[in-house]
Amino acid sequence: MYFVAPSHRLESQMPLSEVRDEFQARLAAFLWSQWGQMGVAADTDRRDTWAVDPEALLLLTLEVGRGEPRLFEEVLDWLLVNERLVSVQRLRNLAVDAEDQALVEAVLGWLGQNRQRQRLKVKGGVEGEPRPFFRNSRLQIIEPDPAFLAQGFLKPGTERSGKSRGPDLSLPINFAFRLRLVLGIGVRAEVARVLLTVGDSWINALALADYAGYAKRNVQEAVAAFAADGLVRSWTVGNENRYETLDRRWGGFLDLEEFPSHRDWRRLFHIYRRVLRWLIDPSNQKLSDYMFSSRARTLHEEIEDDLRQTGFPVRAEDSTRDLANFGQFVRDLLPN
């Protein structure tokens, strides 16, 4: 249900900065609850029944963490403990723009400073004047972290808490990690995660590749390997390849009676990153009615396909009419 604003303006009661701060705070609280179930030192009573997408979650955390330093540093601590469970290739695959890529390479560079791994070798760097990594920070940084500095960020060195642990594989949220320990870090584990959690009787090759975060050709090769073992049935309708998980051996193989549920985290978390950056952008503050509506509509158009794919029945003319409606639209995006 969406809030319908009254005819008079509410900007004086709800400035855009308030929408921004609420969105940031609620995202941070959600991320703490997710990472707390994955081994980060965080208090949470949540026991979600969905399977998390680790790289999509990490990518969102890198953005939200710029306004939540403790979350960011604790997730770095977790990464150092659990680096072997994270797909570097997939993390790079999910980075959709230069800002995502800079964040990813900075974190990989930091990991490479602490773990000598060929897969952690950084790709490229950023030229120009560096900018503070943590938003609203007034700290004078004498010795910035070199990995972050190479990507154009001024960030103080990390002091690890040492409190992180490995994920509890019995929790539904950590299903991806259980599959990776069995099938390896790569496309097969992601294909299995999607096939076993998506909940539909079949899925086509394009959607499977999209959810898995790998090229369609690689996904088809992984499915072919499962099909050869009788774990997946595939067929063709017209030019469309379809796949169905049939064999009950998956449950016995993984010692599970019920599989976690699926969420389109890649798209949803991309929406969150895009909206948060829009809210933080200084040029979007204190706009006239017309310019606010125009820019908000442009943002909506940029994320409209992702909104539709994730099931949000939102029309731009409703959600971008004024600040009150836009604020409610932003609140309604967030998961419970």
C-alpha cells in the first residue's frame, strides 16, 4: 500500500535530508541483521528463511558502509576470516558502474594486503584528487590506506576487531556458503542456489544466468553437468531452454528437508545503491518543485526495469509527484 500525499506540500515537515537519513539508517539496520546471521559480530534475533546472495549483499554494504563506519570495518574483518567463501569474479560481475568498481577494487586491494592470493590482484586504479571515503567524516587522515587511496578514497587504516567467525551453515541465510563448500566457488554453486530456491517449477536459461550472475554460456555448461548426473531436467520450447530441478537427492545430499526461499537480491540491492546515491547527491537538495519532480522521475526511469522485475507495482507519476510521495516510495522499497 502506498501513501497518497495531501494536496498541500509537506517538504517543510519532511526535508529530503530526513528521507536520506532514514533510508541510510534502515539499510544499515537491515545489513547488520543479515551479517549478524553470517558471522559478523552483531546482535540480531532475526532468523530469515531466505538465502542471501553474498556478493550482492557485500556490494550494497560497501556503499551503505560509507555512512556506517563500524559496519564497514566489521565486514572487512569478516572478509579476512571468510575470504575463501567469496567469489571475486562474481563480485566484479555484479559491479554495474565505476563507483561500484572502485569500491570493489579498494576492498580487494585491502584483502590482498593481508592475504597473498592471485585472485585478489587489483584491476586498475583511479587518477585525480582523492575524496574522503566515509561520508561526513572530519578526521584528518595522515596515513591513508594505500589500497583505498589507489581507488581515489581517503580512508584511515583498519583496526580489526577480530570478532568475526565463519557462517553457521545450518541457517537458511547461509545456504550459498554451504553449496560453495560442496560444489566450489563458481558457477555451479550459484546455479544450484537458484534452481533450489527460486520456487518455480522451471526457469529459463536467461533468467537463471541473470540470477546466478554469470554468463549464459557458463550457466548452460553447469546445467549440462547437473543434467548428466540426473539432478536437473532440461528441455526446449521454441528457442528457449528451460530447466527443472527434479531429483530429490539434492535434499539428502545437502542434509536438508526444506530449501530456503529466493529473493532477487541483485536487482533489489542495485535499486538501493542507486537510490541512496541519489539521496546523498548534494545537487538534489533544495530543488524547486518542478526540478525535484523531474529529477525524481529520471531516477525512477533508471530503476524502473529493476522495480518491475522485483515486483514493485509503482508508477512514476505517483511516486515522484512530490517529496511526500517520493519519501513514502523510498520507505516502501525496504524489506521488512
